[in-house]
Amino acid sequence: MVARALEAFSLQGKVAMITGASSGIGAQQARALGAAGARLILVARSEAGLQALQAELLADRIESTCIPADLLDEQQWDNLVAQAQACYGQVDILCNTAGVNLREPADQVSSSTWDMTQMLNVKAPFMLAQKLVPAMQDRGWGRIINVASLQSSRAFANGIAYGASKGAVAQLTRAMAEAWSASGIGCNAIAPGFFPTALTQSVYEQPELLDRLAQQTAVGRNGRLQDLDGIMVFLASRAADYITGQVIYVDGGFTAK
């Protein structure tokens, strides 16, 4: 019985497409899902970053394909999806991880930076999912994993555009589940606390602030990228077949205090 239960976490035979895969959370998702057996389609603007990750994965015998793409250019979306589906014949798991946080004060947010934030953080994840869902429905199984934020439910300084987009991601995840989970497609989101990524670099450059944030958690430290491995493999696997429409905070208890 235990062996069969553990088999539910295997991603053997599955294909995962990860946006924002060249660094940070996206790269860690690739490592985790690849280690669980998935073949990977790595998407990001940085071709050099993708190739470096691909070489690292190959050393661990993880199969992957790189597709450089700028998700702010919606004219690329159809071609990206077509390329992704052609790589291994299917896409079972979509990780919408690419994102932007410009950290602008409310009175400095422009129409263009607002639109950029909503485009990359909300519109692109939905439209990519919409384009990939029909093939998932034909197979009767799929996974969409979005990336929400502490700011999905809390307001932070200089985060009005980003917070609005991540609040939208939380609701988008619930709406995706309502629309598609009856077809066997699980739609969930992770909401990370503070992890060392490009988006949090300015925070990690302030030791006193970083220490205060660590003390705000229940476990007494900020996140390590490896802390995301378990939840990512779980949500991507058959073990999560009856979990959908959820935003799961991976924050060391930050939101519990």
C-alpha cells in the first residue's frame, strides 16, 4: 500500500512546461519536477540562462528542451504553445512562473508599467493555459500551477500594481478550477514567502529588513528554494487529484502570525 501511495507522486511519462525557468523559482521547479521524472520544456527570455539550466539538468539525467520567448509579446504566444506541444507531443503540466515586480510607489505607477505587470503576471498565465487546456481535456488529465504571493492577501509598500496582479492570480486560480477541473485538470497556486530570487534581490540586499522578515515567520527563517520542491511535485502529480482551486502559502508561517 505504501509503495502504491508513493507511486502517485511520480511524474514519469509527464511533460511540464515552465515559464520563467531561467532562474529563481522557475529553475527550482524544473529541478524538482525533473527529479520526479518529468520531461521539461523550459521557457524564458534569457537563452543563456536556459542553456545553463539545461546543462545542469542533463548532468542529473533530466531531459529538457529550451524555448526562448518574451511573454510580454503576445504575438509569440501561439507559436510558443505550438513549439511546446511539438517537443514531446504533449504538455501535461503548465507552471506559470514568469513574473515581474517593479516595486513602484503608488504615485509613480504609470499606465505602461501597470499594463506590463498585469500582462505578465495575469494575462499571459491565463492565455497560455487556455491554449493548452483543450489537449489536456482530450487526455482527461492536466495540471496548471500558478504563482501567487504574500501580496495576494496582504498589502506591502511599493506593491500596488504587483499586489493587484497577485490578488488576481489567486482568483484566476479558483476560476480556472471552476472552469476546467471537471475535465481532470487540477488548477492550484503556490504563494511563496521570501525566497532568494531576482524579484526579491532588493530585499536580500538589506540584512536588517531580511532579519525582520525572518522573525515574522513561525519557523524563524526565510525560504530556501529547496523548500518549494515538495509542494511542486505534489501539485503536479496524481497525488493531488482531489485538490484544486487552492492557493497554498509556502511561507514558513509568515501569514500565520
